[in-house]
Amino acid sequence: MKLSISFLFLLFSVSVFGQDGWDLKKDKDGIKAYTKPVEGSAMKAIKATTEFNCSLETCIAVLRDIPYLIELFPDCEKAAKVEQSETDQIHYLHLKAPWPVADRDATFRLKYTYDTTSKTALVTAKTGTGDYPEQKGLVRLTDGGGSWTFTRIDDSHTSLNYYYHGNPGGSIPAWLANSVAEENPFKMLQNYHQLVKLERYQGKTFSFIK
């Protein structure tokens, strides 16, 4: 019997989130943010969990609203659409870095799937190459990936498990990169909680969510 892609990723999420070694960095405003060392990498992995007072569709609508991702991700200077369909998305982000470190940028390829049994929308993300012209003075991120696992609790409540690990690229002290990794997921989810309240994300539907 063939396993669905979304089910396989759910198994991956459960195995990753269930492992020991996660260090709780923030526990505030209904958000928990963790980091964990990754063997062979100077950059720690990121995990964050929270529960939204909104529908699963509203959560998805925020992530698909590419021009407004600048309001979601901390220190985001620019967000631009490269490609987008109902279940696939490529977007570009320019991310500010603390002085004297050079700013970073990246393209991210997102894939949306939905599992009707678990009522879970899985959004996998990975950095891409060649999807957007290289920008002068910016360090391009090309080695990163993660997932957003949204689970419908009921029509007005949705849980999220977020995971990401990547290489910060270029010359940057590991302590600084990991300091940003500790703070940014918490700030991002604080922003997410505010965005899901906006009228522009209410009443949305998507064909891949049955």
C-alpha cells in the first residue's frame, strides 16, 4: 500500500519533534520556540509551536499572500512572487542582517498538501537556486528547508508545528546566526497571530483542502 506524500512528511515531523535535545528558548503569548544542535552544522535547527484562533484556511491564506510576507517575517525588506499555483509557490525574500553582516536573500519553494484523515495541511519549504536574479551586495541562501504543519482543531482553531534548518551562508559568526535563530521564530509567530485577524484573510477556500 502506497503512503501519501503528506503522510510521509507527517511521520517525519513526528519523529523530528519527538526527539530529545530541543532547548526551549521562548514560552510566551501561547508560543513556544526551541533550538537544537545539528550534527555537522554550525547553525541550530528551529522548532516553534502555537495555536491560532482562526480556521486552517485563514492560516494558509496568510502564507500564500506573498506581497505581505514582509509583514510576517522579521527584518524582511522585500517579498516578491516568482511563481504561484494552488499547491506550489516560489517567492523571493530580502532579509536584513545586523551590522556589519551583509544582508541575505533567498528564494523559497513551497509545496502545499492536505491530509483529510488527520485534517492537516503540510507546507514543505526549501531554498531554491536560479529562481530570482542575484542581487548586488546580498548573500544568497541556497541551503535550507523546513515545514509548516497546520492541523485543524475545529472551524476556528488551528495548531501549528514549524520547523526549519539552514546554512546562513557567507561569513557570519555562528553565535550571531544562532542568536537570530532563537529570536526570529518567536517574532514571526507573534506577527502571524496579528495577521490572521485581518479581514483580507477571512472566508478563504482552497481546492486542495477538502
